[in-house]
Amino acid sequence: MSQLQQETDAIRAREIPVADPYPPKDPTGLLRMVFLMPFGHAYSLMCNGPMSLHDLINRTPGIPAVAERAIQYDCLVRDGNRLTTPDGEPYRSIESAAPVNEADVVGISVVNSGDLHSVFRLLDLAGIPRRTADRTPGVHPLVIGGNSGLADPEPLADYLDAVAIGEAEQSLPELLRILRSHHTRPDDNTSLHERLARVPGLYVPSMYTCDFLPGGGVSAIRPRRLTVPAAVHAQYLTVADLHPAHFCYPITDGTAAGIHPVLGCQHTCGFCNLGVPDFRQTPLALLTDYIDRLEHHRVRTIIISAPTFTQYKHRRPLLEHIRAYADRAAAEGEKVTTIIGSIRADEISADYLEAVTELGDFGHLFTELNLTQARGIITIAPEWAAPDLVALYGKTQKRERVNKAIDLCRRSEHVNTIMLYFIVGAPGERPADRLAIADYARDVRERLGHPDGTVIVKLHQFMPKPGTPSQRLRMADPDVVLTYGDQIGERLRELVGDTEYEKHYRVLYGETSRMHLEVVCSRGDRRIGHVLEDLYDAGTDLGTLTKGELLDALGKRGLDYDRHLRHMDEPVLPWHTVNRVNPAAEREFATALAAREAQE
């Protein structure tokens, strides 16, 4: 038995379906879709976009396809940027021994724009031609992309047949129906890609042509056919239209599982895309029934995957339901751990904090995945230390609200660590604003008042996000932002002294290589994909990419790195086809920030 078969057999043996069972489809005459995920097994189960669509396809009789999953198996061999299977055997899915490259469709979810090159790795691993132009429908799989890393889909426009914009519960099934119809009754007058381009929420890059600007950017994007829409609107569905697995992880490995109590955010901060879709809340009964299923399967770690969990109107009864499960497990000598996403300081209440601390063992997802850190942590995102910057960017977490939250934490014996998220390098920011982050951290620990209290400062570079009012704003060079982190850490050490700093504070920042990639991948045009492919083929380690290596690769394609950092004031953005932001709102936002930055 091959290593790959042994691993997939072991995965299937330990997986537990949490959702209601459904009869397996007879694959005869149906399409085969494989979701490719660049993660190991445990983390792949947390990828609820592809996991929920996998469940939807397999349990819905009217969708003419069966769905499978292929992941980054432990037995794969790394060879530079590439992955290969042991002994050269075909890359297969968890569910089937058939090679992935024999599928009709493959779906790839990209979470971060700095990880676009993972698409090349997965396609190479599967033996699928990378570029759309090199694939033949009916011979090679269609390659479909989605998720937030493709908010600007243009860098991979020459590699993806279609990109699902927004939620794909309706657009993907329609794609599969059209593909099956095309296989059985091809239309000589209309290409498959043209038919797909008419589906709401599907962006089909090959059906658009671009006029490129020197150094980067575009002056125009036009449909190639009159029947192709000039704009593609993101699909955001109602709770009733979404599949239950959209809210609850459909499969567990027996150790952990998670829920999504809310989608979107009630606030619309100028730099954040959480507020782009409508805010929606999961029915409480759906979540409590899911928790009961986890208890039945003795799953002891529950992930509440919601960066705005405090906005969930049923949070108290939900936490009480989880606590009751934890109490029953404790009576059996076992522990239930609840991991919660970050919360808004302006939404913390004594009632919420009491409900969280009564869970017993609780923590935060970032620390669980990235730090060796005691649980009992509350994460707050002030974003800026300067009150007027907080207001300019549309945040509501005023300092007095953060202080109120810290006061509540002080009165709790269960919370001894505060993680603070800050943004650095944003337009409107002045040097004193950055250094004030150190003072803010010191003040928070003093206000927390616990002798063993710890404050973790997590610094994020400002990245303008397509689809938000900040999308045109300039960004700082990641190398410069790295020095900002050093300055903030040094300032904090000066304020509290070496001993206190080492014992009670942590300042986390870095990831410069990925940030350099995000500079060009988050707002670049189609030529950026060719740059990534050049680097990938040259064997350049994209995890440790230097700015010099990136500049050289860009230059060979006639592109300018600094052009991607600047304020993008041209009328047409590379992601113009999917852009829905009000230009007047962009101008007003940029003007206010420039005026603030110009102040002494």
C-alpha cells in the first residue's frame, strides 16, 4: 500500500460527519469536483468555504456533481517551491484514488493575497496546466477560485477559468449545471466561458480584455462579447439561502470543530471588508443542536470563528449551552476548551465577560495557532492609539470604551492577558501616533492591575483592501514598517524597563516577505501573475522573498514596485469589473486623512 493511500485511509477513518447523514450519490453521469486546499488535514477542516460547498454538492440531488477534497498531505515531498507525491504516484483526493487531474472541476480557495503562488504549487502537484489558455475544456479540469485573497482577482486572471465573487452557494451549482449541459449538449455558437460569464457572481477573466499602463495598472477593462456583463456583483445571500454547513463545520477529526455565529459586521470601518456584506446572524437552534452533536461525538475543542462574536444577539444562551456541555464533560474528568475570535472593546459587557469566563477553559484563535500562551486571553483591536485616527477610519472603539472593557477584565480573576491589535503605516499617521502605541500598551497593563498580567501587542501593516473606501490609499513600504515595529518595541521597553518588558509584554510584527508580495498581489494587474510564476519557476523561496528579488522580477516584466505603493488615483483600477465602491466616498476619505497627516 502506498504512503498516500495509507494517509488518506487514516484520514477517512478518523473523520466524523457532524451534519445530518445523506445518501451517497451514484457518480455515474455526474461531474467530479475536487477542492484543493494548501493545508494539512486538521486546518483544512476549518476552511469552511470549500468545506461547506463540498457538503452542499454531495447532499443536494439537483446538483449534477460529486465533490471531493485534496489537501497538503503529510507524506508529500517538498522540492523547492514544488510539492511531489512519494514515488511519483498520482496526486489523489481523500475520497477517491482517481487522479485529481481527471476531475471536471477543481476549486481553489485563497485566503491571503500574499499566498497566490500556492495556486501554482497545487496545480503542478495535480499535473494540471497552470494557464487557462493551456487547458482544454473537457480534457483538463476547469479551475475555479474564490475567497478574500482574490478580492483583486486580476493577478491570477490568466490562471483561473472563473472566480466566485462573494458567497458561492448559488453561483457554483449553476456553474456545474452549465458545465454538465456543455458536456452533453455543446453550443457551437457560445463558448463555455461565455456562458459562465453570464452567471451572477462569477467573474470569468478570459472574457475581458485590458489596456495596461506602463509600470502597472490599467486604463480600461472591456468585455470581449456584448453578452458578457461589464460588472460582476458579489453574491451575498440571506441566512435562509445559505447551506447549514456554511455556519457549522460539517466534518471533524474528533479533536476540534467550529461554528460561525455571525457573518459580516454591523460596522463599516474604512479599511475593513468585514462590513461589506450584509450583517447576518445564525439561528441559535442551529448552533445549539450542533454543540449537542459535538458532545455526542466527544469533541472537546469548540472554535467560535467570528471576529465580531460580541454582535451575536444570542451569545449569552449559546455560551451557557457550551458551558453546560463543559460541566458535563468535567464531571467525567475531561475538559472542554472554547476558542473565540477577537471581540470589539465597545461591545464587551459584564454579562458577556461573565459568560466567557464561566466556560472555564477559553482562549483566542491566534494564540492557539501561533503562540505558546496561557489561555484566559481577551483580544481587543483599537487599531490606532490616536483618538482622531480611530474616528477618521470609522472605528467606534474609543479609548474610554477600551478602558471600560479593561476595567471589566480587571474585576475578573480569569483574564490575565490582553492582546491588542494595532495598524501601522496608514495614511494620516504621524510618528508620534506610532510611538503612542507603546504608551497605550503600558496603560492597559496598569489598568488591568493583575500582578501576572500580560499585554501582547500585535502590529499589522496597513493594507488597502479592494472593495473598501481605503482601496486607493497609499501604503508604506514593508521594510519601513519593520523599523516602526522596532521603534514601538524600544519605546515600550524604555517606558517599563527591561525586566517588566521581558516578563509582561510582547510586541509581535514582521512577515516582511509576505507583505512585499501583498503590496503587488493585493492591487496588481494581470502581469503580476506572470511575475509570481517567474519567481516560482526560478526556485525563489517565496516565504523568504527579499524586496530586491521582487524588484528584479518586476523589472523584467516592465513593472514598478513603488507604483503599487502609491495612492492609486487613476479612474480605472485593476479590479474594476468587481469594484462597487463609491468614488465620492473614496475622495472624501482620502482628503480627510491627508489633512490630518499634514498637521504639525
